Amino acid sequence: ATIYGLLIAALLNDVRRTEVFARLSRLGGASASTTLCYPARSWWNDPFDALNKKVNNGVYSWALFFTSLAYILVLLIVAPLSAGLLAPANVQVRKHTTFERAQLADDFVWQLDSWDLTTFRTISGAILNKSTSAWLSDFAVIPFWPSDLPNAPLGSSFGDFPLQQWSAETSVYATELDCVPMELTQVYNTTTVIVNYDFPEPDGSFYNFTTNGTAFDLDSHEGCRITITGATYGTNDWVKHGGGWFAAHADINSLLNDDGHTNATVECQGRSLIFAKSPGVTLESTRVQAHLCSRAMYFADVRVNVTINQSSTLVDLDMAEYHNKRRTWDLTGYSHNLSTFEQAFLSPDWITKFPHHAGALDNELGDDMPWFEGPLLAIAADYANNATELVITADLKYEFSRLYQQFFGEMLLLALQSQWTQALAPGSVAMFEKRISVSAGIGLTLSSLFFLLTCFVALVMYHTRLSRRPLNLYQDPGGIAAAVSLMRDERTKMDFQGTDHISKEALGTKLRSHTFSMEHGNLLLIDGSKSEIPPSDRKKDPRPVLLRGWMGPVLLLALCALVAALIVLYQMSRAKTGIHQSAFVYQLNLDVLGATTTMAPYAIVPTLCAVGIKLWFGAIGDIFKRLQPYITMAKAPTKLPNSVMAEYANTPTPFVPVKAIQHSHWLLFVIGIGALATEAFTVGMSALWELEVRNLNHTFSLPRRLVIRDTPILYPWSRDGRMAGPYFSQPQDVILPTVYDKAVQTWLYGAVVELSQSASTPAWTKDTWSFIPLDMLDLQNNVAPFNALNTWFPGQTRNVSFQTTAVRARLDCEPLQYSNDQLVWLQKLDFGDRGWNSSNRPPGLTHGYTLTGSANVFGNSNFSCCANETDGVVGDAAVGYWSNYDQARRMYEMHMSARWIVGRPLNGTFQPTNLDYPLWIWPEEPRLLATNCTPLIEQAEAEITAEVETGSVLTYVIKTEPKNLTMAWSDNYLEHNSSADFTGETYHYTISEENVTVSWGNFFWDTLLNSGRSFDILSNPQGMSEPDASRYRSFNFQVRGLNLDFMSFAMLALANNSKEALLDPQTFMDLANTTFGTFFKHYASENVTRPSGGHTYEPVGEKLPWAIGPVLNETNRTTHSTYQGAFATENQTAPISPTIVATYSIPVQQLVMSPIAVYLCLSILALLVLTTIIMYSSNRSHFKALPRDVDTLASTLAFVHGSDRLLDWAQDSAVTKPWYKLRSRQDVQAREQSKRLMAQMGPFKDQDGNEAWGIELVKPKGMAQRHDRQETESQV
């Protein structure tokens, strides 16, 4: 833009300075007031002059109009807009690539033997909102990934990748439930036939009987009526206490228990029923939510986008495209048909995943327990198994649709992994990269302007042809010599008589009524009456306005103000807060030719300022360029090449300093350098600012709400001492069931999902550390005033940094020596011994092995699950459990054993005749690794940075050495007597009311390590282990080849599902440590609130109440002891600061000044200041000899009209020709001789002996005092 502007400026200069001659060359000539006396005016006057017919002899000057318009457009629009055309930005760059895409085989099979894993992932995703895979949401998306990846990413987050987006076409599957509501219309008493399907008669029939019941009629607006009848007795009394289920077919009995049946009309056939009811047996007291649903499965091949950032991965698609392309997925006739899928979905094993209903396995639910069945158990668990709340507040249609889709997606993903095939798929990867971006709107605007400018230039070329705009000039009119050559006509010379030393105004007055014309390079007077010369005002400063003394300080002030502004703004941009104020970063969005254009004042205003300085110095430079030859001659006689023959009017700005050096015009050289520097200054100012997204920090104090918990958890307990001794039951046997008996334990599920599916970590945690969080309400209140500054930027988040307390849990483990001693944990079986025969021994085996002794888990070695046998081929299987429960002593220990067994067991069990329990047989010796671990909970001070919206910890630094947190173990189920009538003598025969206090470390330890035997705890409060390990499924995985608790399953996932890897002691202990820490941080971060704190944190000042009673000593029940730890006195407080200093970091657009541009601009401004000082301090002495400015042709002619020798010299055409037009040797010699001549400006005598003032040729040693034509001719 700068170069283009220089070219247009040169064009305008040529058109403008020839405009006078164009007017003079028109028919009839032109008035001197519009030609010879017409001054050089500013650029903004040119368009008006061009359209002024009075000035242009009754015509328009189109050449001047289009040239000036082009210059104005370049100066005021193109140059500023060019500054905003290119800008660095984080641009989404999309590159085409090839993806690997998984393919679903036509004959794929649902993995029914992975039901435990599928259900776990379904509960995690649909109920706990913990993503198990990024490919599963409202749709099941067939995965695709860049072909250079070694493995397909199937987890919930692909956080190892930088911010990017994958895009490719793939298959998408979805299930839909089209449901209509059903209303409860009648409730009435009836009789019902109960069939006992559990115990068939010898003839194959089933025992049945008739009993009283209650019927519930449900009606839909489509005419479907369903009658559900249930008995009003029994343990599974859903009629009285509420419950619900999902029936795949509304017209058949779907209840798993025997206490009811369903009848439906034909209008209901082919559809499913979602049914839930509150407690009640009358129409008024019963609340029902029921839906009649049609089910369908769809698929479509659509383009899917996978957006990956640091903390999450989002898979989305175009819904319109999906609905246009989707087709029904017909599974009829395949092994993976719908009935097989729904058999898995409606499995009765859902009940084994929820400890709340553990007693239902033995028909031993409590009297007031709601009865939920099948997949509805998962939804009910989310409502704490409260039937009334479920019916009133749940949207069963939506929640069941979500559960159904999640289960379908998990099954589909497992089926895909079991029969993995791949194909190539074209696609693209979009990443944000730092690029130089082009503003589309500005680009379109500039393109349009350049097209318009091209048209203007073409029109100028057309209108400046000599045939349309004759000039009648024989040479460039820029120099003094050219002006002198015009004075050939004697009448013209006489008309200028007496004008040599008058002012510009007086000259204009004298000539304004005269008419002149140009003919063949001569200026002719056409009409001019003799007029008196008006008196000149000698007191008026003849210098141009821009060169007068008072303009110097003004220019210096402007330059110094710019210097100060740049320095201040640069310091502001380097400060911590930066330049982010809206007044600086404001952007105006405009719609230009359909493209959104962002106009940034921060880019345009500096450019305009630079343009102003450039115009100012350019105007001064133009003045000096025309005055310099006169100033030189006024000081002393000067050779003609440096005076009369020197011309700068047609010299472009970059060449002015060069030409000034050639002519030894040093002041003009300095000014030329300054004018040239303004061009660089314009470039520097346009590149001054860069808009970047940076963090703006605000520091404030927040009240400290939470601290590490030192107050133990309080549980009431009724100890029944009438059945056994003091160790009949421990507090854990009563307290732990209350934990497992509640809703799904989010922290147990969450830890497994994070470790096995690469899911995001909980808020305020990182790695294995958990950090005391800020109170979100306090935080939001403090950051609210700054949120208006924030807009979304790729990869940027609003963060808060503060110092807090960090806590973690880890294990101190060592391998147990008996791992290598098989006699301790393995028993060899000889199938030829007593007790074995052909009917009960494994076929084809003469001997085998079974687990015993130290291989026991929870005191039970009689596992029957889960072998890895397919079509008679036995594969590797693994058993892994953690436990701190000593079955022999029935004690919960403060150390735990973790066992990992790998081998190839047989399916099922085999029972010899001499044992009353079956054995799990291993044909080959399995391998075992056992470790003994003790827990450590540590505390340290940390500085963290977390996202404000989510609490996700981005970075942390541990500032102090971690130290053992003993308060986490202070109360190991301490019993506090609260029975007023308690006496030690009757202890073993009475019920004592006690309170139990347990520290959170003990509570976490026991809850985690006994989760694998939660059913055992719930169904056997005496601590007696059940031999049927298949019941341990609430927090276990029992799938083909795996029988693991949650912790062992997580370790296997960390080991890339390598069973062999976990047999290495160091690997096992390292992964156990990571797993333990991860479970702890999920435990610590669960349900943290201001009022209650949480498991690990407590509100500041929380204490135990005095009324819980004294601690009872186990050895002497009548001896009291004191409280332990920091809660010994009620008013004791820890020495902590009541406030937290937090720094809020918000990404905002900030103006960043380029150091290079700043230094360049400051250097140029310093040069301009120096130039200004030199220019204004010396120009008065230079200009005092000149009676007037020479901004008009008349002013120059008035100085030479009486210069006879100069006029005679100028008549020689060879002398005044440009060098490139010299053709003969005589022309060249004449020009070379002229270089030795000298001219001076001042008083002289003309040929008639009259005193004159102006420019005349002189002898080298002095001024010409008289006219000597012969001498002049001889020199020429």
C-alpha cells in the first residue's frame, strides 16, 4: 500500500503541476488568476478544483479529478485498511488425511458373557453421567482415527492429542422409544393365581394357589388397556410399597417374582411397558407413571466431527443429515437379533449390581422395601430407591431411553472390539495453528478499491492524452530553466515589469485580469490592460505557513506526544494487566459483500496518525523541494546544475535525498530523509499492534470455608449383646451396610471409569492428589464483574490460582513370600483318589489343582467364575481381589492383602463325594502374586491452577514435603456409650445404645477394601462368608476370563489388559499405588459442599457434639477414655488463615505491541524531532532573502522576466533539454558548458541599465552588475 501510494502521489503531482499548462493551452487561453497565479493547493482541494468550471475555462478537468480521487482513496482508505488486512491469528487449518475406521461385521455376535462390564459402563454413563467412551452418547458412532495411530482411541477423552478436530464419514447407530403415556384409571381388590416356578412338580407342572390381590388398570388414549395384578402378601410387596419394571411386551407377564401377572388388550400388542408406582393400594393414594412404547433401531452413514481438547472429547454430527439418511436396522435372522439384545438388557442379573436389593436374591427384602426390577433398578438407584420420588420427579421416558441407548452402545462397542476389522476412510483433521490470516471483508473491500483505482488510472491515461489535454510544452515544466524558457514573448515580459520584488498577493492583484495562453512552448499574453502594481505588505512573513516559526513548536509537540504515547502504551502492554480495555480492543463488525468484516480501530488509528505525520512532512518536503534552488542562489552564486537546472518537483520521495546530495543541498537532504522516514513510520505504525488472547489476572481474597477433616464421622449403633460375646459383631458390620445400601457409589464407579476409560478426573483433583476446593458461590460472586470481558477462544479457559492443602493416599507394599510356595496356596488333586469317579471328575484329566489356604479371598477359595473356555479351548483367566478382612478372626485389619492369580481354569465346578462343596479345577498350575500393603494418607501445601467453570485442575506444584496425616486414622470405630441404664455386669445380656466415631481414613479404607464382598456384608451381618462367589457382583466384574474386584480391574486396564504384566511384583505394586490413590481422590472429592464439607473435608470449626458420650475401652467396658486428636476440646481451632488469596485468570483479547515496531517508530520519531529542530532553527535565515513564496508560475516568472542573460541562455534548446533527449555532439557540449555557468538571486541591472531583482547569470567571482550580452554568449 505504501509503494502504491507513492506511485499515485507521483501521478497526482504530475497531473497537478501540468494542470496550469492544460488550462493555458485551451482555446482562448485562461485567466492568470486560475493559471499563473494559481497556487499549489492541498490535496483535499483537488477534486473541487477539477469540477470547478470557472477555474477550468468552462469544462471539467477529469484528469485531475480521477487522479486526486485515486490519491484520496489510497491515502484515507487503502492505507488504513491495509493495516488490518493481514493479522496473526489462531486459524483452524484443515488438512485432508486418511483415517482407519472400524467395521461392524455382518455376522457379529452380542458379547453376552461381558454382561457385567456392559452393565457397569451403562450405569456409569446413563445414571452417573460419567462418559465411558467418546463414541457413545445419544448415538453409537463407529470409531475412526488417524491411520498413523497404533491403537484405536476408545476412551472417554483423547487428551493426549493437541486441540484438533477429526472429520470423516462413518456409521451411526441409535435406538428410539416412541412412547405414549398411560393413566391409572382403576384400583380394585381381586384374586390372583400365584404360580411357583422355582420348584416344579415331578410331572412338570408348577404349584399354584389363589390369593387376594390388588389390580391396577392402565389406559392410553389409543385404546390400550393393561391390568396389572399383584398379591398383597409376601416379601416382594410392590403392591403396597411401590416399585416398577420394564416389560419388553406389554401383553405378557414380565415379573421375575411369582406374586403377580399382567393382562393387556390387543391394542397393546407389539409394544413395551415402562411402569412405576408409589406406595398405595387405592386410586387416591397411588401415583403411577407408565408409558407404552414402540422400539426401533436406526443407522446412517453421516459425517462425524470429533473435537478434542485438553479436558474433553466431543463427538457430534449433523442431525439434519442423520434424519435424511437414517434407515431402520433390521436384525431379523441374525445371531445378533433384537431378542438376543433385549434378553441381555432385561437380564434378571440387574439385581446383583445393586446392594440395596441384595436380600432379594433370597426373597428377604425388608417389609417396607420398594420392589424394582430389571434395568429400572438403575434408574431407581439414582433416586435412592424412593418409589414416590421416582414416580413424581423422574421423566421415565427420557431416562429409560437414555439407559436403553447407553446399553445398546456399550453392547455394540464390545461386539465391535470382539470382531475387529478395519477399512480406510477419507477425512480431514482441523487444527488451530498460528497463521497470518486475511480479513475476508477487508480483502474484498481492497479488491474492489483496487479495481476502482485501476479504472481511475485508465481514465487518467485516457484524459491525459495530448489530443485531449494539450500542454504545448517542449520540456518538463518542473525546474526554473523550464519556466525561463517560457518567457520568449516581449509583451509577456513587459507585463511582468516591476513584479520582481513584490509580494505574492500584490503579484496576483496585478495579473488577475490578464489572460495568457500557451503556444509552442511560449507563454503569450492575449489580453492584458496595464495595471498599477499595488503596494506590498513588508511586515507580512513571506514564508509558507508550514515554515513559519510558530509551526515548529506545534510539530515538535505533536511528535513528542506521539513518542510519549508510544512509550506509555508499550509499558502498559508489557504490564501484567496488559491493554485490554474495550476502548483499545474495540472491533466493529460489518457485513461487506456477504463477508463479515472486522474493523479494528487499534490498527487503523495508528496508521491514520502516521499518515497525518507523513502528510505534514510531505507538505514541508514539497515546499523545500520548490524553494531549495532559490535559497541556494540567494545565499551565493551557484552553478546552474545546482540551481537553475536543479528541479525536485518531479522527483519521487525516495530519490529526493540522493538528488539533494548530488546538488549539495544539505538541508533538503535532511528533510528528504525525514520525509522518506515517514513512509517507514507508516509501515511501522500499521504493524504496531497485534491482538492476542492472553490471561488477565485479578487477585482477591476469599473466605476459607473448608479444611482437612479432623472431626470423625458419627454413627448411632445399637449393640445387641444377648446373642454372643462382645465380639459378636463389629461396628464395621453395621456401618458398612448403610453405605452399600444407599444409591450407587459414585466414587467407586468414577475411579474405575477414569482408570479404564481415560475419563476426566474429578473436580479439584489431579493425578492422585485431591485439593481443598474453593467455595464456588464465593468464587462466582468475586469473578462476576470480570466475566463480561471474556469471550470463547480456542483452547483458552477461565482459571483460578491459589494455594491450598493437598491430600493423597498411597500404599506401602511388599510382596508376600508365599507367592512362590505353591504348597501354601495350591492343592494338587489326584482324580484317581477316593471321592472322585467317572461321573464327577473332569473328563480327560488324571490330576488337577484347586486354590486353598493363602489364596483365599474373603476366606473363600471356592470360586466358580470365571473361566475362559471357548469350544473346548481353555484360555488364560485371572482372579484378583483386595481385602483387609481376616475371615478367621472376623476382623478388619489396618493392612490388606492384594492377590492376583493367572491360569487356565475349567468352566464350572466339580464336587468329589467326600466334600460338601464343589471345587474349581485348574488343569495346570496357576501363578499367584500376593502383596501386603499398608495405607498412608499424606498432606502437603500446594499451589494449583484450575478451571473456574469445572474445577478441573490444570497444573499444580507441591510446595512442601508431604507429611503423614495421622488425624485420618484417629478414630478407628470408637464406641461411645450413650445408654443411661448401662452397667458393665449386664453387658452381655442387654442392648446398649452407642455412638460410633470413625475417622475418614478408616472409613475409606474399609469401604474400598470390602466393596468386593458387599453382598456378603449385607446378607450376612455375622460376617459369615458365602461359598457362592457368583453373588459378589455389586462392585465386581465377572466376565469370561475375569473375576475381579473394581481395584483389580482398574489395575488390569492400566496394564493394557495384560494379565501377565501384573505378575511382576514391581509393576503390580506401582499400579496398585496409582489405583489406590485414584480411588481415594474420587472418595475425597465426592459431594463436597459448604454446609457439610464431605468425606475428607469439613467446614471450618466443625466439632463433635458433647452428648455422644465417653469412649468405651474394649478391655474394660466400664472404663472411660478421652477423645483423641484435635477434637479433644470443643472450642479448639487449628492455626489457619481465615482467608485464601486467589488469582483469577481470564482470557481476554489484549493489544500487544511489537517491540521491533515500537523501537522502529520511536527511532523514526526521534529522527523527525531532530529534523524538525534543524529545519525550523535554520529556515528563517534561509528564507529572509526571498520576498515571496514561489508556489505559483507567476512568482517564478517575475524573478526571471528581466534576466536577459538567463533568458538568452534558456533559448538554447540544447541546454534546456533533458539529458536523455540530447542527440548531437553539439547538444552534449553545450550542456557540459552550461554546468560551468553560475546564477545568483538578488539585485542586478538589466540590459537597459535598470535596477532589477531576481535570478541572473553571474561571473564566477561575483554578481553581475551590468548586462554584457557578448560575454554571456561567449560563455554559453
